Amino acid sequence: MTTTRTSPNVPSRTAPPPDCAAGRSVPRGRVLRLHGGRVSLRWRPRTTLVCLLLGAACLAVGVLGLTTGTYRVPLPDVLACLSGHGSGADTFIVVNLRLPRLLCALLAGAALGMSGAVFQSLSRNPLGSPDIVGFTSGAATGAVVQIVVFHGGAYATSGAALAGGLVTALAVALLAAGRGPAVGYRIVLVGIGVSAMLTSLTAYLLTRASLYEAQDAQIWLIGSLNSVGWSVVGPLAAALAVLTPVTVVAARALAWLELGEDTARGLGVPVGRTRLVLVVTATALAAVTTAAVGPIVFVALAAPQLCRRLVRSPGAPVVPAAFMGALLLSVSDFAAQRVLPATELPVGAMTGVLGGLYLCRLLVVRRRANGA
């Protein structure tokens, strides 16, 4: 195995050409060649370092989440519980209550981060996240329809949320179909309109529901990890095990797609098929997360933008966004448990506050940039 740098004068399928419109060249990074050069893996040292640091931060948050709280468990006792040698009370607190919640926060945050990175790259708009363009609202509406109209259980509600997100994505894609640089703005505007209609439909359904159904639906709509158990972690982990490799592999073409459809086609990228795969996988990531823990805002919007400033590389930062999303959601859930000592806030309420502040800041920055 050897490590080499690609030559800046030789175009290749593993590195996009200079972005003439932006007046800058796309950094090539480094290439690891395996099996006599038949297999090559591209990596960038700064991106790898950022992912390692974000992973270490997630580990630190996980240690705090497992050891602190109303019932404190020292770290050696937590390790004993994880190895199967803890006491009965400690094992119940750590393994049955805290660990599933932590893992679900990490998995859901990673899924939302990847979904947001793909949508923002495809739409070429920092507002092109699934919670802004209506896909999360579609999943929420599907779940509420199942709860109020069909009186379904937990699994039926999760399936309805997944179907609602996919149908909404299809509707937005059809309504915003077209070519040219304005397609990203069309997706955002159409998505906002669809989201508003779905939110109104959800509110109407809640007014027609019984008291208990409305309470169940409202708790689910906030987005919460308070009652998460292994029955939620298992299906979510299985879904990510299938969707993550497909998303990461397909996202390699996003750097070419950001250069324009004509340029991407000239480089041999199947634009239509690649975009379809990315839209389906990114929508499925957002939908399965919504089905598991309810609609959680802000994470898919902010994670790609935050890690893009850290990695400083072109293209969609799908893998760093997964680490950043996992960190944001785990930190938000930890704060939701600790901000009020006697009450555990839903994590959706915490991310909603942070998301509103972040969105205001993003709009102010873009306004200043346009004014300048």
C-alpha cells in the first residue's frame, strides 16, 4: 500500500477539475492505492482530523450522559455495567435507560446530518434541509394521520411517518422539477409551501382527534428521546446500516454535480440516476429518524454548515456532517435533561430554540453579504 498525491495537471475521476466559475481549484487531498492500484481511496487529512475530534467530543458527551444525573453512576461502575458485571440498580439505569437514549441521539443526529448535507448540496442552498423543505413535516403528518384516523400502534405510526416523508419528497421534486441555477431556490420555496400546507393539515387533524389521541400525537410531534428504548434503537441502527454506505458512496459525485450538470455529464457522471439515489437515501434518512423519535429541527440545517467551516473543502461534507449531527443532538439532549433539574424537556424543544437562533443568524449573515 502506497500513499501518493494526484497531480494537479492530470484530471481524474477521483478529483474534480478546477471550478472556473468560482475562480478556485478543488483540493485533491490524498489517495490511498490498494491491491496494486486497482482500488483507490481518497481522504483529506483535515477532514479526517475534524471527524476524529467530533467523535472524541461525542464520546465525552456520552460519558457525561451515562455517569451524571439524578442517580449518579461512577465511570468504573458504568464500565462494569457495560461488561455485564454491574449491580442490578446500576445496570438498569445505565443499560436500560441511559444507553439506548444516548445511542438513539447519536444515530438520529448522524442521519439528520447526512440528510442535510446531501439536500443542501443538491439544492445549492444552505436552507435546503429536510426540516425546511417539508420532508420532516410530511413524515409528521403521516404519523398523525395514522394515530388519529387509523388508530395505529407504534410500528404502524413509524411506517406511516416513513411513507409520509417519501411521498412529500416526491411531491416537492415534481413541483420543483426543472433545470438551471434556480432549481435550488424552487426546491426551497416549494418545500416551504408544502410544509405550511402539511402543518395546517396536521393542526386540523389534532382538532378532530380525541383527547388521548391528541395528547399522543402532540407528544410525538415535539420530538423526544424521553421514552426511547432498545426497541427504537434496533430498527434505527438497521436502517442506518443500509442507508449510510449507499449515501456515502453516492455522495462522492456531489462535488461534480456542484460544478454544474453539463460539467458532471462531461466527466461521465450519470446525473439523473445519481440525483435520484441521493434524494431517496437522504429522504429515507430523515424519515426513519422522524419515525423513531419524531420531528427534530435544526440538526439537519446546521450540521453541514458548521462542519463545512471546519473542514474547508468543497463538495458535501457528508461524513463530517454525520459526526457533527451526532454531537449536536447528543449535546442538545444532555442539555434538555439538565436545564431544569426536576423536568426532562423534549429534545425537539431544545433544538427548536437553537435552530431559530441559528436561522436568524444565517439570514443576517447572508443579508450583509448581499448588501456588501
